[in-house]
Amino acid sequence: MSTPAVLVLVHAFPFGAAMWRRQLTAFPGWRVVAPPLPGFDGHPRLPQPTIDAYARDLLETLDRTGIDRAVFLGLSMGGYTLFGVLRQAAERVQGLILADTRTSVDSPDRRTARERSIQLARTVGPSAIADEMIPNILGTTTRSSRPEVVADVRAMIESQPAETIAAGLEAMMTRPDSAPVLDRITVPTTIIVGDEDTVTPVSDAEFMHRAVRGSTLVTIPSSGHMTNLETPDAFDDAVRASLAQWRR
Ligand code: MLT
């Protein structure tokens, strides 16, 4: 692989670029960017939110920033979006880090739950979404022993507009099956997952690891779904190890 210089961080739902605060300066020698997806952090919303439209918007943002090719790191919804990038512009991807994500579509029950969450976001607001999500996205270790992470996650969720949250839920619930993308991936790939992740569990990561030729799987102990926030040292080490290897 030619020397990559740019690392693009793609955030989870319903976080903006703030979730990458620490990672922005964790990889010396790399230009690290964390563009917000539509509606997040004041970035314009899309009339018809879909994951592939998020991917298109991300590519357009990179065009405007003068970034042609990069290593991409996506966590959860960020990973769903990267599958869209691979569908639309695989030639722009020099390396891939898929963290706490999955290729499968929502089950009917999950879609029903998303519809309820859309109503909740619109009627009660982002704090109700934080209440609903925190027990799921943060691992048991974080919920019992890292109160500062719980508070930070709540603040980040509550900072996003209700309509952006509703749009994100709509985009995720209509996302396509991305399994067919996996065996077309030819760039170096690392898959990261927290061993306490119940949203996109270790079994999802193992599925992607089996399907992507030559990929590396890193399982992070004592971490739930938000590995970069819950166990940042281990997360950054895993990313750094991949970047160092790919740059040789
Ligand atoms: C995320 O972390 O981006 C979302 O919670 C993923 C999902 O709900 O499918």
C-alpha cells in the first residue's frame, strides 16, 4: 500500500465529531479529520436520509476538503456509512477500520423500536434518547465504574437536535445488507469490538473478520459499544498498530 496520509473518522449515532476529540491528536504523522454526517454538529440535514446518502455527503465533504484517498475508520453507524462509501467509491479507500459495527439489516422488531424512538425524539427530545441508549451502548464495566464517560456520552447525545436524531434513526432502519461488500474488500482491514458490546456483538465482528480476506480482529476487554470512549487507550493502540503496519 502506498503511504497513506489521511485518516477519516466517521462517527456513531447520535454523536458528532466530538466523540473523536481524543483520536484527533492520537496518531502523529497523520492528518486526522472527523467530518460530521448530515444534520450532526450543524451540518445541513438531507431531505431523504439514507445511509448511502450519508456516504455520498461524506465523499462530497472530502472533495471540498481536497481529500481524494484515505484510511477510513467508522464506528457503528460510521461503519454502516463506510459500507456505503465502499459501494460508491471503493477506489478512495486505502485502508479500513471497522469498529463496533455490522453488515446486517435491522430485524422487524428493531425497526419497530426505531419507529418508537423517532416518536420519542420528536415528542420528548434528545434526553429521552440518551436515557434509552446509555444502558445499551455502554458496557457494564463503564456503567458501573466510569461515571465520567457516562456523563460525557449523555452530554454528546443531548447536544444533537431532535430532528437529526430522527433522521439518523430513519437512515439506519432502511440501510441495505452490506454483507456483499465484504468479499470485495481488498485493502488492509482491522475490525475492533468491545467484548461487552451488546449492540453489535463480538459475533458480528467475527462474521466480518471471516469474510474480509487478511483482516485483523481486535477484541477490547471491559468495553461496550463505544470502544473509543470507554477504553480509549486500548482503542488508540489498536488503531496505531494498524496504521504503523500499513504505512511500512
Ligand atoms: C450507533 O452506535 O451508531 C448506533 O447505536 C447503531 C445502531 O443503533 O444500529
